[in-house]
Amino acid sequence: MMKPVYISSACAITPQFSFNPAEFLQPLVSSSDGKLFAAEPDYRQYINPVAIRRMSRLMKMGISSGMRALELAGIKQPDAIITGTGLGSMTDMEHFLKDMIRLNEETLNPTYFIQSTYNSVNGWLAMQTKCTGYNQTFVNRGLSLELSLLDAQLLLQEDEDVHNVLVGAFDEMTPDYFIVKGKVDYWKKSIPASKDVLKYSDTPGTIGGEGTAFFVVSDKPENFVCTIAEVQVDLQPDKELIKTMIRELLQRHSMEPTDIDVLVTGMNGDSQWQPFYDEAVSDFPDSTAVAGFKHLTGEYPTAAGFAFWLATQLFSHQEIPQDVLIKGTSTKSIRNILIINHYILNTVSLSLLRK
Amino acid sequence: MEDLKLKLKQQIIDSLNLQGMKPEEIDDNAPLFGEGLGLDSIDSLELMVLLERNYGIKIEDAREGRKVLSSVQSMAEYIQQNQKA
Amino acid sequence: MADRIVVTSFGVFSALGLEKEVQMEALTGSRSGLQHPRYLNTVHAPEFLMGEVPMSDSDLADFLGLPVGENGYTRTTLLALVAMRELLKDVDKSLLADHQFAFINANTVGGMCSVENMYMDFIGEESEGPFTKYIDTLDCAESTQNVASYFGLKPWMATLSTACSSSANAIILGERLIRQGIVQRAICGGCDAMSRFTVNGFLSLKNVDKEPCKPFDQNRSGLNLGEGAGYLMLERESDAIARGAKIIAVLSGYCNSNDAYHPTAPSPDGAGAYRTMNKALRKAGLEPAQIGYINAHGTATINNDAAEGLAIQRLFGANPPLFSSTKPYTGHTLAAAGAIEAIFSIWGMNDGLAYPNLNFRIPMEELEITPVQTLQSGLEIKHVLSNSFGFGGNNVSLIFSKA
């Protein structure tokens, strides 16, 4: 088992009021067309104005949240930068691809090609912070953020010169993406208001979303928000095995289900996966607070970023907003949070966070 | 030539997304790269795309491109010499 | 003494072929695999040479016992499957128990080779058709999951994408997972198939040569693209010895660092490359003079070769180890390059060879050093260094030592 690491700061750009910590999801943002787009901040504060001019939306979002996370942690230069994304900058990819088709492979803009590369956000963050340390980008569907956090945990454990790692994830939704994934039944056929999607978990499909989340992860328990005790990743998760996986994870930390104050679940209103979540939470007392977040963010590969960000806010505020509480009560002090996240392409992660 | 240079400046602003900049702020002879506007190698490639799409002029070699693209004046002269219908 | 991490199997598939003997024959015989692409349907095929694997998608599917035609497998995955099958040939499946080993894969554009031909169907009016089988194949993890499924494996899986250094990074991650006790073994590497997206992307950067590329030559004018897949299996030396496995090489050092200079260009004085190679040497506990051969990143772009050449000169002095780029043989295989070239380096080390840097004629004005020009054999090489430098400033150097 790896040593725990500490989240010093968190910053998320999401469809909700999240970028400014004081806002904390108020008022709730809901949409009626099955899509939740991120609320974008003023990027000029965080990105070199000469560079910003040719950056795509997702790049601006990713770089800003990374720079802001560093700012919140009081760090100018991280020792390493690790990023994760499921699909990278779709806008740039689509632009280059469609131009290529339309112009019959002639006279194409290099900017879109370069920015479609998955590690371009990481590269920009390294340039802006002059960080020449370890840099890595995971592109692994619903586990891209969790693998980034695991890699950070591994790095902090093995390299005594590494103390602060900037870890983040980002994904965007484009109109094309929504159309395309609709053809393989990602989305609800009959679209509810996004804030209500979890109530329609008897029908297949979910809603689409996007967002970024960046964290400064440290090996020192100083000025930290919470501890990452363990992140476990799995593919092709078995409904029958999830309870065992959870029990074994808790046992490794000498914990019982009753020790968990909040379950932050990636329920997304899709009847295909609801039984999986129902099974996952069934070992926990009825009074355990169960929270959801995909009615606030929509579903996307790195939506777990919001879950981690939310967890940091729950630890800081010591209360669960009504808009995220699905069942149970939140009267106890919040000391232990378990994030259970499943993604459409059959990945699951379990992450134990502690105060 | 003056009309061409004015049009070219606007095309440069649009192509490189130099937000908020106006054509009159770009001096004909100011270096586009290094100092002056401070453009970089990716910008020079984008300007070559501009030349090809708007004026039918293809520059194959990136190094040759940098000489042509050193200023608005040098670009305009090159266009006049080489423009295809 | 700390247990060393060793290489015990490999699978490499490139324009030169599949089996080691076949590829070595090309490498030692100065026989390049570059040709005008036969299978990639690009308008640029008549003008540009590429390191295309000489098998169509149908040939590959057939070779793998898969249904030919729109079977949902992208060329990226097909290449990976062939290389992986080669690696697994001599590996007892009992060594690959669920979750006890890692599969770390890497590529740059996932299933784009298929998606780009169907994209207009993806966004078009029709909601059904053969194209729907490919809708979830764009991302990089598509090949990772499909390779694991094809072989009935349930590894700890991860997919990396750091442009040209991707599979070299996969090798580093595998080593670290084993060393920290997360898994017992790791199969690491990468795959990339030719796609019009990639070809046109590099053409838009105007750093592609119509002729066979000339790494480290004064008159070089860019790279040739290629495709392929390469994987190697890593485990602790004590485990390898205990099961009587042949130890092919030791992974004795590495470094991943970022140039932090520009999205696509290296720092011109080679500072990034220097830092990476130097740290890899320190990790391996080696002096520069102990390196017997360097497999350079050597893409033959103006910028890379200048930066890398200066860095080699600065670190190793005016009499550096023998060095060459093997990209004139295979083309730049992008994400697969790190692993493919690591394996080429290991073969060279074990067989006492240094491959010639094809097409080199005129030394670069800014360098005092020149690459290997003719095959060198009968060498005593104890350690080799392999470089992979990618977009986004992601730089990796790997050091392998004789077992």
C-alpha cells in the first residue's frame, strides 16, 4: 500500500459555480437540453496574453485551473505536473480533421494539430511555471484523473526531491461529440432537466457535460485540505465484486462502512449502471450520506475531478449542500469520504479521502 | 501596394487572433518575429497558410518562409511578385 | 543490493517486419523500410516516403484470426496485437494473473486511422451503420482495452500519451510500479498507425522530408513518418532468475523531464536534452564514457538534431559514444518510437553492433561530432542510451545495460 498524500488546494471549472471557492455551487445551474457546459472564468489573469490568443477553450480552462490551484496552494513552481484527459481538445481535433476533409488535405493550420495533442495542456503549464520536472499525461477514459493521482502518489513516495505535484484533468463537450455519442446511446432519449436526471435512473442514458479540476498534491501534512489515503482503479467492473472491493479497501485502512461519512457517487441517471451503484452503497448504513454530482456536471471521462473537488469542499465546509445529497443525513462531522465512480466505457474507481 | 498592406495587416490580425489589435498599430517595417510583434515559429507557419489560402502562394520551406515573413512590407512585396490568380 | 529491473521478453513490429532476425537483417544491411504508402489513402502518398508496415488491415486481421472487414478493430490496435502476440509467444500465461501485472500502453491519436474515414458518417444524418462500431475507438485507451480483451487478460492498465516520448514513458512507469511493489511484472510500450490526420498534421509543420530523412546532416530537411508497435516485459531480476527466464537486458536508468521552452520546439542550445540524458546517467550511476551506443531521437528536423546534437556533444564531449538515429529505417513511429528504438538498442548492445545513421553525408556546422556512418560490429557495449523527445517538451532518456 502506498503512503498517503495530501491535497493542498483544489480548483475546478465546471458547469456550476465552482471556480470561486466562496460560491460553492450556489445558485444551482440546470439545463434542459441534456448538455451542461462549463462556466468559464476570465482567463487573462492566469495565462500569458500573447499565448492565450491561439488557445482553444479546453486549453484555457485547463491551464487556468492549474495556475489557480498553484496560486491557492501558494506555490509558484510545482516539482512535477501530471494530467489526465479522456478525449483531449475535441474542438481542435474536430477543426483540423474537418478542414483536412474539406480542403482535401491541403493547406492546414498547424495550431489545431498541435493543440489537439493530449499533453499540450501539460506542456503549457510546464512552460508557464518553468517546471522541468516529471511530466506525464494519461489518456485512459474514465480513469485518466485517478491514474494521474496514483502516479503522483507513487512519485511523492519514491522521489525525495518531489514535494508538490500539480495534478489535473480536463475534458470538453462539443456539439459534434454530443451528436456522435448519441448514436451509441450515451444520452437520455427523453431529456429531463439536468438537475433531475438522477431521478430518471429507470431509463437508459445520461446527460453530457465537461469540466476541469486541478489539485496540488503534496507529501507534507501542512496546510492541507484532506488526505488521499488510496485510489483504486479497475476495468470491466463486476457488479457482484464491487461490494467486496469496497470492503477490502476499507479493511486495508482498518475501517468499516460505518466509518464513512459521505459516499460521493458517480450516479448518472443511467439505468444500465444504477444497479451497480445500488449494490456499491448497499453495505453502508441507511444513514450514511450519499451524494451525487453528475446532475451538476453531466457525464464525461474525467468527471471524477468534480468529485474530488467536491470532497475538498465538503471537508472545508463540513456540510453537504442539499443539491448534492441524494439520501442519508449529513449531521455528523465529515472526516472520511469514499468516492465511487463508474464511467460508461466500463471503468470504475474507488478513492478514499480523509480529513 | 498600400491597399494590399492594409488588407494584409487585417488578415494577420485575424489569422493569429491578435485580439484587440488594429491594422494601423502594425508598422509596415517592424519585425514580426523576435522583437516587434514577437511572433514565433508556429505563427510563421500560420502566416504561410494565410499566404497560400488568400494569395495562392505556397512556401515549402519553413526557413525560406521566415525571410519572406520578416515584416508586412516584405510580405506585401513577395505577394506582388508571386501572386497567382 | 537493490533488485534490478530486467527485460525478459519483447515484441516489435515496424516497417522492417516482425521477427528480430528479419528486422536485424535490415538494420545491419542498411535496408530502409521507407516507401510510398500503399495502404494509407492520402493524397500525399506519391510525394512522401513513410515507414508503413507492409500489411493491409485485412492482412493484419487475417494474421490475427480476426474477421476481415469492418470488425471494430482499428489499425492501431491491430499493430499492437501483432507486437503483443510476439512478446507473449514465450511467456507462460500463468505469469500474467489478474491485476498482478501491468499493461502500460501508449499512442498519440488512438483509432484516428479509422475514425478519420468515417467522421462525416459519425456526424451525419444516419444513426446506424457499420461506422457505429468505431464511435468509441478514437481515444488512446481503445487499443489498450482491446489488446487486453483479445488475450483474455485483466491487467492493471494505463494508457499514456506524451507525443513522441509516449512508449518510453510507458517503460518508466512500468519500472516504477514494479519497484514500488504495485505489480510484479509490466508489459510496456506503445503503438501508432499511420493516419491522414497525423500525416497532414506534420505536413502543416513543414518539417517532413520528401526524400529519405538525413538525421544530423547539415542539409537535413525534416522527418519521415512511420508506424508500428513495440512492447517489452519488465520484472525483478530475482523473479526472472527464480523462473529460469532469459534476461535480455537491465533497465538501469531513465529520466523523464520537461524542456519547458516551447510547445513543439526544443530549447535551441539542447538544455532540455542535456538535462534528461544527464539525469538518466546519474540514475543509472554511470559516467558518460560508459555508454557504448546512443540511439538518438534524431528525427532529422532542423531543431531536434541541432538541440540533441549539441546536448550529446556537451555531455559526452568531442569523442562521444557511437550514436545514430534509426528513423531512416522505420520512419518516426511516434508513440511507438520509444519502445521500438529501446529494443533496437538492446539488440545492438547484445550483438555488439552499432547501426549506421543512414543518409548522412555532410556534418552539421554547429557540431564537432558525427553519427555512425557504417555498421560497426564486434563491439563490447555494456550500456546503451535511447532518447525520445516529444511535443509539449516531454523528454525521456532510457539506459539499458547488458545482463
